[in-house]
Amino acid sequence: CSPTGAAILTGRKPLHTGINFWLPNIAAGLSLNEVTLAQVLNRRNFTSHAVGKWHLGFHKTPYTPTFRGFSSFYGYYEGSEDYYTHVTSGGFDFHDERAPFCGPGCTQRPWHLQGQYSTNLFTARAVEIISQHNLSSRLFLYLAYQGVHAPRQ
């Protein structure tokens, strides 16, 4: 999952991104030297949003999606989480970030979504982004569903 996400967002093979296997819950992530597709498209009048699974680093704020070219992020940072409780590794891992460079003090933790199925939440957010998109710029929506990933729920 991490190698695929890194390859999609950089256009490079996993061998060249350094992400050859899934990232365990450690201080690791897609190198900050890598330019993401979102960063490239933003320079070409796109607005970029990420929804769903990130799993490309979160141990330091610069590794998170809104610091990697995305104007917003709605989803989880780690590799897998419970589809209903949104808990992984013993903690709640669901983030609603509605601005670029959204770090501490900006990230919202939507606790009220516990008990709601993640696939439905991600779909609703994607539809919201598309329907509210300002047509003066083009849209790049990175939608990484959890439904193909463990745990199978």
C-alpha cells in the first residue's frame, strides 16, 4: 500500500522512492526531497485534495498531506484502522484538515464520526469536494479508499 501510494504520487518506481514495503508505525515516510503529483499540478492551476488513507509518513508535520501539496486532507495517517472506530495502534487516527499547511492547532479530530463506516465517510467528502470545487481552477482528487485493506470490515 505505501509503495503504491508513493509511486502514484511521485510517478517513480518504489525502488527509487525508497518505499519498497508498507511503513510500520515508526519515524519514516516519503522523502521530503520527493516532489508529489499534487505539488506539480498545483503549479499548473490545479487545486489538490487528498481523501482516505495516507500512509506515507506522519512522524513530523512536513510529512503530512497538506504539507505535500494538498489543499485539504480527510482521512487517516497510518496503514490500517478500524473502519468504524477509526482507531489504530491504540489511538484515534482520523484527521480533517481544511487548509494547506494544516498542522498542530489546525487539524480537527472528528470524534463524532466514531461508529460511521469509513468508505461512506470518504465518499461523502469526495462528493463534497467535487460539488464545491471552484471551476476557475482544475481539480486533482487523490481518493485512497480503505476498503481494499485490512482489517476486512
